[in-house]
Amino acid sequence: MRLTYFRELMETEFGVARAAAVARDHVFSELGGRTVEQALEAGIEPRAVWKAVCDAYDVPPARR
């Protein structure tokens, strides 16, 4: 998954402002205690980050 597509999915699911807040502020245990931004900077694949977001926020399977 490309980073641009990941960002698009985040904004579609949460809206622009909330997507930025989730990426910046929410710490995900599934990402080793990192935020989305920290995980991406650490080299974790966007697909794995998206899975963690979906699991934490109960995104329906159809939108995963």
C-alpha cells in the first residue's frame, strides 16, 4: 500500500481534521506503543499501520 493511499483511507474514514489528530495523538499498542506518524517514520508498512487503525477503531471489514 502506498503512503498516499493510506492517507486517503484515513481521511475518508475519519475526515481530514480527525485523521490528522488520530495519526498524531493516538498511541497504538499494536504498533509497539507508537502513533501512526511514529510508526510510519520507523518504517512500518502503511498496510500494517492501517490494520492497527482499523482494529482500534472497529472499521467495518468493507472499508478495510
